Amino acid sequence: MSSIVLIIILLIYLGFLFFIAHWAEKKGNIKWTNNSYIYSLSLAVYCTAWTYYGSIGVAANSGLSFLPIYVGPIIIIPAWIIILRKIIKISRVNKIASIADFISLRYGNSRFLGAIVTLVSIFGILPYIALQLKAISETFHIVTKTNSSSLIFNDTTTYVAIALALFASYYGTRYVDASEKRKGIVTAVAMESVLKLVFFVMIGVYVTFFVFDGFDDIYKQASQLTNFKEKNTIGDLTQGINWFFLCMVSLFAIFLLPRQFHMSVVENNREKHIKTAIWLFPLYLLIFNLFVYPIAWGGNVLFEGTAVNADTYSLLIPQLFSNEWMTVLVFLGGFSAAISMIVVSSISLATMLSNNLLIPYTFLGKLNTEEQVINNKKIVNIRKIAIFSLIITAYFIYRFFALDYSLVSIGLIAFVVIAQLAPAFFGAIFWRRGSRLGAIWSILIGFSICLYTLLIPYAIGITSSSSTFVNDGLFQIELLKPFQLFGLDYLEPVPHALFWSLLFNTFLYFAISVSFKGNYRERNYAEMYVDIDKYSTNHENAFVWKGTAYTSDIKKVLIRFLGEDRTKRAMHIFNTKYNVASDQELADARLVKFAENLLTGHIGTASARILISSVVKEEKVTLPEVLKILEESKENIIINKKLTETSNELKKISFQLKNANDNLVIKDKQKDEFLDTVTHELRTPITAIRAASEILHDDDEIPEELKKQFLQNIISESDRLNRLIDKILDLEKFETGKQTIHPTNNNLVQTIKNSIEPLQHLIKNKAIHVTIISNEKVYCSYDDDRIVQVITNLLSNAIKFCPETNGKITIKCEIENNFVKTSVIDNGKGIDVNDFETIFDKFYQSTNQNIKKPLGSGLGLAICKQIIEHHKGNIWSEKAMNGANISFTLPIELQRE
Amino acid sequence: MKKILLVDDEPNIIMALEYTFKKNNFEVFIARDGQEALDILKSNYPDVIILDVMMPMVDGYATLEHIKNDKNLSHTKVIFLSAKNKTSDIEKGISLGADAYLTKPFSVKNVVDKVFELVS
């Protein structure tokens, strides 16, 4: 394929990426850009050109050793749920924008430590970026079948590097606050992660199933090759140790690589996204590695005896079969892998370079103008230039140094260098005693050993065998041979360097930390890091600071970087959060920390501290005092928590009280209504009695017949009065639980018949037809007298409401599960559906104020209900064909209490 | 001859009042609830109505409202006779436009006196 065509394809592809980034940036928070899948996929920036091409090279040349780089992360990823969550929390509350911020803040906000971390990262990562450029360049020449040009302006990579530098510096510095999320970049990287995986799987399937005849075929042919067996075992113990160290170094890398820290921590929107990443990311790595072996050994079979770079098998194989289309796709996949690494790495390195090195050491003085816009412009420009120069520097490294080495070797060197941050990093979140001095020395010594055992020998060139430094050691001293330091001669260079550097590094970190006490600021941050869960909501409380500061001074500093509006808003948030008056003249520790946090995203932790310190007067705090204050604040938090709990409980109780009170009020009202009704009901017969008596007493001329009638009225009204009193007392006994029932085993049908007997004359009077539908005998246990009372009541009602002619009453008795159901059905005018429940209320007419329902005393059904419920049964009215249907149930076996 | 309408759902109370007013030369009409009363009032215009409050179907208050809306009954006096004897009940009855409010149990003599007071 000609260079021009490929360049056009590349341009289209880059344009597409710009578009994705632009779109995601514009859309902001929509579901498509802010979800756990985008987050998980963006983590796959871990898979660079090294994974894409280099793994195949390693698999082809030395078998399984390509695997540890993936095994390491997969081992540690489940622990993300604890470790990464903690790191994200710490970073969020402190507005941390890079791993340099993270480490330096923990060790007392040390400017020097931040600078060291930055420099170590740049040393480690720049060659790694160069490696990606190299991969792009090499593969470009393979696809176009050209030779690499020695002229910079003829080298396509030059232009690719410039395009990437533009892309990264534009989208990487959209916000002055470096801890802001860059949705455009994240979405573009996630997109590329999908593309590179898809293209890699495509070439895998192509080689396995189209070039060869499946996995078996490749294996059969490959096993004929020499050394197949030796290459495909882990090997002896030494190899095992090599494996161990490689797993370890990649395990560290997944946390410490600036681009991984950036993607997994700084760009994390929600902690719960980790949950998806925990399974999706390892799955991604697994799929990626599925076809490494078939491609590598397929390549070995196809190119046996020819001197080609095994790294590029995935391009050479389709090319061998003249499948240009496939070749270009594979190239684009590798290109994706390379550029996402370059972009993300350069952004994260540039943030460090600006916030942890350039601004605190040189530019801070120049950001002192009062104009926020100018300050922000300067900061953004510093970062833009940083990104640009980092990529361009990497380009020069690629041009002048990295041309000789395989992808894997330089990648691993980067891993080892970055691993030097591990003790200080993990110590930061798990060990309170870890101190600034310990961290500084551990990183410096670790890095020096790396320099000696890896970087220098590689820079000199391991290929030039004439190097006496590598072969004979420094000053020709046997023990100082860089690859066999102190006589350790059975490890490969990378594990060897990792072993010695980390050994000294870790030892120094612990030894110095234990031997020399850190200052109060270190100890303060140590508490905040290790116990982040306790402080995450009100972390400003945990900041120990003593001295005098004026709110107005702090405000002035904030305005210089945030502007008038944002400062006002931020102060408002602070005042509301901590309930501080807005005209408070003196600032406290919380405001100092709050202000530092606000500035951190813009200019880094160290500079933020320097700026704030310049306007406040800080007093030294002794270590015991820090611990005391922290203890108090911890206690306060605990007390607060308890208070909240108690107040919640109180709220609950008061709610219950209110409910109980409401119920009481309702009950009280019901009682009042009941009393009202009772007095009314009692007064009615008394009125009749009083009127009749008065007439009999005053009127002597009253005819004999009428006199008798009035006397009869007095008698019947007295009886009525008495019945009423009986019923009220009856009901009251049931309601207060004083009434007990005495169940015996009875035949319910017999009880029904017994109840009908006294009513016979009423039934006959109205010529009502009564039917009983039931078996001859239905036994269950109940209080016979009481059930007679119930049935009598229901029957009396039924009789009363039956029509004057053709009255019909049906009594049904049937067994349902453990109950006997009895229904009394008449063919009268029926009961209104709305009254189905209220008819069982006492004096139910009272609910409808002044309207009486012709239902006798108004207590009959209420008493029936009480009786049935005391039998653990149920009584209700339901729809009938015509007329009323009231049913009740009785349990067959009544459990006595 | 003066005309009186007695409205109550308690037959024994009606009986006592009916006897008393007949003896005092009233023409007596009887209704057992509000609806019956309104039916009677379509064609008869009594001078006095004695009205219970709590009755089936149509209560005393609703009945009074109908009476007040009937021009033919503009001269008819209405007396509530009710077991609802709280001050608030009495005030309510009067405010609805009743001419008097007597409580149960009542003295027959008092009722008769009140009726004469109103019709004379």
C-alpha cells in the first residue's frame, strides 16, 4: 500500500477520534459518556503497542513469558474494591490530579517529594512513549513496504507525533483545574480500546481459522519446530523467580503508571464504577491474550528460517497472503493502542510537570497578578507546552535511542522505574508512620539502583558487547556488574534490577520512617489517608492547623485563580457546610484546608500550600498536639454520629408517638360519638315514657282504652330501655376483653335449628320460606349460647327486611379449609356496597350524622362481630343475587389461649 | 281550627303528642320521616310543624330547608324537638331558621305552651 493512501486513512481515523472526543466533551454528563463501561474500557489504556505487537514477539521467541504482565494486574484487581476505592476517595476530597500530588500530599505536602515523583515518572515514561512512536513508525513501514527514512521531515511519525501533541494539548487542558474530568479524552480512549481489541481478535481469528486450520493445526505444525518444548514451559526455579518478579512489577504498574493512575483515579466519576471494572477489565485482558499464541506460533511456522521481527507477525501474516485490508485494520489497532497511551501518558506527565515541578519551583512568583483570566491562561499554557514538549522529547528519544530495542524491553524498564514509587505509595494509604524522609530516600535510592542496573546499561547499549561497564562492572569490580550486582547471576536484567532496587528502596523507607519522626503535617495527612473513611465527608475537620489567618486574605488569593464568582460560590458552600457566619473575620483550620483544596486542582498541592501560607501566620504544632487534636476530632465525629443516630431514633419515636396520639384522638372522637349516640338512644324511650306518664298524670278525662295504651307504651319502652342497657354492657365487656367465651364441641346445624325455633312465629307471620343448605352434621367448637345470639340477630334482620310476600331466607353451611362458613341470605332490599363494612360499627347510623337506618338498636351486628372475632373467625357482608348476604366463619378447631 | 304536623319516627312519642294536640282542638297530621312530611306539605299548609332531627331517609335539617324554600309555608312555624340537646345543636337548629328548639325528654305541657305562643 502506498504511503499516501495510508496517511489518508490515518488522517480519517484521527479525524474520527477528534470527533468522538469533541462530541463527548460537548455532551458532558449523558449516559453514553459517564458510565462504568466507558470507565472500565478506558482502563485498557494499559494495553499499548507493547501488548498489541510485543506480546506476540515474546511468545514467538521465548514462549509463555509474555503472560506475567497480565497475570500481575489480574491478581491484584479484586483488591481494587478496597485499595482503589480508598485512593479515589482520598484523591476526590483533596482534589488530587496526579500520582505526584497523591504521594507528596501524604508526606506533609512536600514540594520536593512531588518533584522527585515527577522526575522519576518522566524518566520512566518518556522512553515508553518513544517506544509507542517507534511501534507506529515500524509498522507504518511494514504496511507501506518502505524503509525508515533518516530524514526527520520524511518520517511520517514526525507528523503523527505533532498531531498527537496537538490533540493531547488541546483536549488535555480544557480545564484549568487538573482534577476536573476530561470526558472527551476518556471516551476517545475507551473507543480505541474497543477498536484495538476488535482488530486484534480479527487477526487472531484470521490466522487461526483461515491461514491455518484451527488451534490444533497450529499446534501440530509448531510442535515440529526446534525448541518448541523448551520455550513453552515456565522452566526451572530461576525462571519461576523471574516470573514472580515480572508479575510483581506489573502488579505495581497497574496502580502506579501515571496513565493508569490518571484513568482509574483522576477520571473516575463514581466509586461504584469500580465494580464493573473489576470483572470487565480482566475479561478484556483475557480476550486480548487469547490469540497471542496462535499468531506467534503461526508466524513461527510461516516464517521459519527467515529473519523477520516476530513483533510484527500480525502484520506480516496477512501481508504474506496479500490481504491488504486486514493488514491496514491490524495497523490501525496498533496505532490506536499506541496513541491512547501517548495521549494519556503525556497529559498525566504534563500535569505533574506543571503542578509539581514547574509552578511550585519557578512560575508561582509569576502567577501573582490579580487577574484571574491571565493567571489561568498562564497555567493552561504551561501545561500545553509541557504536553507538547514531552511528546516531542519522546519523539527525539525514539529517533536517537530507542531504535535498537524490542518493544517489551523498554516497556519493562518503565515498569521497573515506576515500581520505585510502590513503598511510598502503598505505605501512604496503609501505614501511619511512613515519613517524608523515608519516602524521599527510598525513591532516590531505588531510582539510582535502577539507573545503574538498567537505564545506564541500556543507554550505552547492551548490544555493543564491547562495553566493559556491562561485562566487567564499574571500575572492573566483579561485584558491581550491573546485571549481576553483588554476584546475583541467575536473574534476567529486569527482575534483577527490580529485586535490588525494591529491596533497598523498601528497606530504607521502613528504616528511616521508624528511626526519624516526621513532622506534624505528615502525621496529620497520614491520619487522613489511612482513615479516609472516617474523614471523607468532613475532611476539613481533620486538618490540623494553628495560627492566625484572615478570611479576606485567603479570599484574595482564591480570587486570583478562581475569579470573583467562583470564589463567592465556594465561600458560600463552605459557610453553609460548616455553619460559619459569612462575615467571620478570622479564618480557621477548616477554611485554610478548604482554600488549599480549591487551589490544588489549578496549581498542585505544593503551590497551593505555599500560596496560602504566604497570607497566613502559622504556628508550629507539636506532634503530641496533632495526635490530641485528631483524637478529639475523631471523637467528635463519633459523637456526631451517635448524636445523629440518637436524633434519628428520637425522630422515629416522636413519629410513633404522633401516630399513637392521632389514634387516641380518633378513638377519643369515636368515644364521644358513641356516648352521644348512646345518650340519644337512651333518651328516646325515656321521652316516650315521660310523655305518656305526664298525660296519664295530668289528664283525668282520658278514655280507658287510651289509658291502657299509654300504660302499655310505658311498659314496652321500659323493656326497650333495659335491652339497650344490656347490649351496651355486653358490647363493652367484649371490647374491654372482660367477656370470655366457653367453646365446646357442637353441631352447628343443630345450633342453627335451635336459633330458628323462637323466631318461628315471626317467620310464619310474614310467610317466609326458610331453607337450610348443609350436611346433617357439621361439628366444630364454639360457645353455643353466643353463636345462637349471632344467628338469631342475623335471622331477625333478615326477617325484618324480607318483602311482605314471597320472603325467602337461605342459611348455608359449608366447610372451607379449616373453617366452617355460615351464610344468611335473604331476598330483601339488600345492603348498599358502601355500607358493607360500616354496618358492623356500633350505632352505625351515627356515622351519617342525623340519618337513622332502620336497624334496631344499632348494636346487634357490632356485638355479632365481637363474638365471631373472639372465636377467631370472620364476619362480613357480600353481594347476593338480590337481598343481603351476611357470612361468618368459625375455625373447626378453636385454639384456646 | 289550627293545623299541626308532627314529624317523628318514634310511634309512642307521636301518640302522646297526637292525643294532646287533638285535645287542644288542632287538626293533626302525622309523618314518620322527613320524606313523608314533605309529601304531606305538598297539599297541606299547617300552622305549626314539630320536627325531630334524627330520622331515617330525610333528616330534620333537610326537611326544614325544604320548608323554608316553600312560599306556601312562609307563615308556618317550625319547632325542633330533638334528643340532641347540646348548646351547639340548639344554635344550629335556630340558625337554620327554626322558630323554637325543644329538647327530649320533654314536658307535654311545655310543648303545648310553646305552640300556642307561636300561633297566637
